[in-house]
Amino acid sequence: QVQLVESGGGLVQAGGSLRLSCAASGRTFSSYNMGWFRQAPGKEREFVVGISRSGTPTDYAASVKGRFTISRDNAKNTVYLQMNSLKPEDTAAYYCAARYFTTGSFSYWGQGTQVTVSS
């Protein structure tokens, strides 16, 4: 069991930046791979980027590569998503997710934080 709480979303103009945070409960944060997903109104939830237990980013979505950066601080039980050069099409609810390292799917999800990018 792990509980995830996202923060840092908000309204920003195109070209601006935001940093999302995801705080996890428990003592086993380092046992989980983490990821960020997003869902825009009327669209399916999509994978944005993942990160290994040791902090290696994996599988940036093509739409965010070069603009977003994922990182984690296991001592603080927190994963981050630095979002630069934001575009209106980045507007979505952003979700943090956790996957125990021996499993192949994300099983735990945060409540989401809204990111809105104005043109």
C-alpha cells in the first residue's frame, strides 16, 4: 500500500514552466517505479514518463521529450515533473502513479492536479 498526493498544478501562459510534485507515504518508496500520466477532457489517459527506483528516466512521451524532466528524491519520498516550454496542448489533469518493481503495471494512483496552459 502506498498513498500518493500530487501538487504544483495551476494556470500558466504558453512558454511558461511548472514543477509538479508527488509525495508518497510509507517506508517502501524506493521499492516502486514511478510515473506521470495525464488526461485531457474528452481524451484517454496517456503515459507521460516513468522513472526507475534508482532515478533513471524511462520512456518520455514524444510530445514532451526535451521539455519535461522527471526526477525523484527517495529520502523525501517524492517524485517531480519539471515542465518547461508549456503548450496549450499540455492542458490536462496530471496523475502520479506507482508500480512495485516486480510487477508490470501501475497499481497506485494519486488524486491528480490540474495544469492549464493559456495561449
